[in-house]
Amino acid sequence: MADGADGPSLFPLKSGVFVETSSGGDSDAGTPGKKNARGRRRRRGRGKNRALAAVDGAVEQKKASPQAIQAKAILPSAGSGASPARRPQAVPDRVYGALDLGTNNCRLLIVRPTPDGFRVLDAYSRIVRLGEGLATSGRLSEAAMSRAIAALRVCAEKIQRRGVERVRTVATAACRAAENGAEFVELVKARTGLTLDVVTTADEARLAVLGCSPLLDRQCRSVLVFDIGGGSTELIWVEVPVEGVPRIADWTSLPYGVVTLADRYGGVEVPPGTYQAMVDEVSAALGAFAARRPLTPEISARGFHLLGTSGTVTTVAGIHLGLERYDRNKVDGVWVGSEDVVRVTGELLAMDFAARAANPCIGRERADLVLAGCAILEAITQAWPSQRLRVADRGLREGILLSLMNADKARGRRRRGRRGRRKGRGVSTPAAVSTQQG
């Protein structure tokens, strides 16, 4: 499911705020004019030589431990004087990039901050199935690594051509689990110049929540955010106070994703018994977290909903909406009722592989994975039977971008504080004047 498949679109960063995006490719839609074009070329020239170097040192972020991620603030409240859409104002002319190499997909997003969020300059998505066969062999196969490196070469070229100055490239479950994961990271560095940061499950969960946090219903006091990936599934319990900052109260990561589950159970022919076996296995794995964070009547009364970010939930939403072609603008942020999730899952189970492949919201590349994803989704909805599921076509990449922008904003505050202290002491140096003017 490629980003920007329907051309220029509006990317909603928070309620009531939409930022125009360019379709994938090379266009800079929404930024016309020769003057702007010359400015872009100058910025690209400045960033070209350091673009790939920025991959290595884009962000000095410590990998969070399971203890550190809990109770971490993730989103300014509506009344706090700050909003997630205004965070990127710190460096408006800087170009940022986020690359997510997952077990199934390789995805890149390149943006420039705007007063209300950010404008997408380029986007790329390619199914590479890096984790294919990993569940049985414990290793990344040569074919899978070749597919991933081919996609990463495209990403490296886009990063350089767009003059990206701040970028983070992450790899997730497949590289964490594979015996030859470190060897693959070195191979990527040699072949593409990109340095992959193999993130912890804690960091992956935090970034996923940060990326889709604008879709939290602030009228609910608790939200279960989940990300069904190719090689793992993250579940994050978020507490939303009446006033103040939502926080991550608890989280877990399951070693079940659409690729690893389909590898073990099969994805082309999925009879009802096989599907139910997948649901039962994931349900058993969810048991400890569900016992720790049950959906009690008291929690339901205070307001609760599910928030899913993954290809599975966006596929279910697209089919529920009856889309003839997948449209991110219609899917991202949509609410789907529990009965509609059950109905769509039943429809998918009744389809054969050819029918699933022909569906415009699935396609041939994902037709053998979608039922594994539905099994994980069903296990989640059985453990937390909410009537409302909100769908997010956003997540890890957007979380990376916001974390980079927030880091730059914090760095700018520290610089201004140092300049203010020097000025207060009556110290005036050429360097200080130069910095202040720049």
C-alpha cells in the first residue's frame, strides 16, 4: 500500500489541521514558483554532501528500557499552550526524513515543517518481506536481504536528492530476531551508506504512539494503541487525563506479526480451523497483559477505545468503506465499529486467494498476509471488546519525525538560553553575534 497513491492529499496532523502532501515521485506539489524552486535547489546543495552522514548522527537518543517507557509523557494537552502540530516550528527550512525497515515493508517519509505540522515532500513504500522464512530458519535469507537492500538504495538516493539534513533510519523485529541481523546491518551500510538503528521494542512502541497520538480521543480516559507489524505486535496502554498530558502507562510486545504467523500457518489457503488456531495462539500470548490491563466496567464507563496502526486495520477500514481504490485520506482517522470488524473478517475468510488479491485494498503482495493480521486483530478485540476502533494510517515514521523535530526545538531553546546568559553577563563576542543573527 504505497504512500500518496492517489496523488496530492491532505495529511491530518491534529483535529481540524490538514497539511497538503505531494505524491511520492519527484514532484513538490503545493510549493510552486521559481523563487521557491531556487530556494529548494540551494537547500539541496547545502544538504547533499551531509545527507547520508546525517543518517549516522541524526539523533542521540537513548534506547528506552521497559521501565523508562512507562509513564512517559507523549502529547501536550489541549490546554497546555502547546500542541503536537506546532512542535515542528523550530527549524522550518530543515528537511527531515524517517525510514522504517520492518519485517514486511520498507517505508520512507521526507518532510519539511510548516506552522501547522509538516509538508510531505516525498514518500516511498515497498514490500520487501525481510522476515520471510525467519520463523523457521532464524536467519534473514539471501533473497530477502537482496530485496531489502534494493529498496534501501532507492531510499538513500531520495534522502540525498532531497537534501535531507536530519534523518533516522530504523529496523525493527526482523533485525532484532535474526541470527544474522548485525551482519545484515553491516551489509546495508556497505551497499547503501545507510546506518540502520535496530530499535528496541520499547522505543518502537513509544514512537508508534507518538506518531498516531493526534488520533487519541481526548474524551476517553484510556486508549489501547496497537501496531500489528510483520514480525511483532506492540500494545500500549495510554492514560488520557481530563487535563494535562497523556502518558504511556503500560506496554508489551508480542513476537507475532503477519509475516511470521503466515509463514507458520500458511496464508494462501486458510480454512476456518487454521484461522482459529492463529487466534487462539495469539490470545494465549496476550493473556498476561490482558490480566494486567483488563477492560473493566469502570474503565469502560470513563471512556475507552482501541487505536490501531497497521496494514491490517487500514485494510479492514478500506473494505468496510467499500473503497474502489485505497485512499489514505478516507481511512486515516476513521472509526470502525466492532460489528463491522467482524463482518469484514468474515468476508475475507470466505474469499479465496485470488479474490483477496483482486481486492483493491489488499493486492497480490498482501493477499497471503491479511488473514494472519485479522487473526491478531481478532485476538485483541476479544481481549478488549471495545465498540470503537479508530484507524491510523500513520505511526512509526511520523513518530520518528516528531521526535527529531522536538529534539531540534529543545536544542534551539538551550542555545537561546546560553545566549541570554552571555548577554546578561555583558559578554559580547563575534561568535555570539553571528549565532544570534543566523
